Amino acid sequence: MLQFFKDSIRELKHVVWPTKEETTKYFIIVVTILVVFWIYLFLASTLFSEGLLALKKLFV
């Protein structure tokens, strides 16, 4: 178990960590994609619901 932690720490020293600017850029990209996806799901759900309600009124 101790060897596992030693190896993990040694491997973490080889990791190239992103800069603050890269992290900020990627964060903005992820948030933007999430907002666009949320808007798409909201519109699709609303249109689908309204379509079903319109069909219900048409046939009932």
C-alpha cells in the first residue's frame, strides 16, 4: 500500500498542470456549452409539451 502512494506521488510530479489562463478558458467553454445545452433542452421540452397539449385539445 505504501508503495502505491509513493508511485502515485512520483507520477503526479510528471503531470503538466494547466496554467491559470488555460483553466479559465476551459471553464468558460464548459459553462457556455452547458448553458447552450440547457437552453436546447428547455426549448425542446417546452415545444414537445405544447405540441402534446395541442394534440390533446384537438382530439378531446
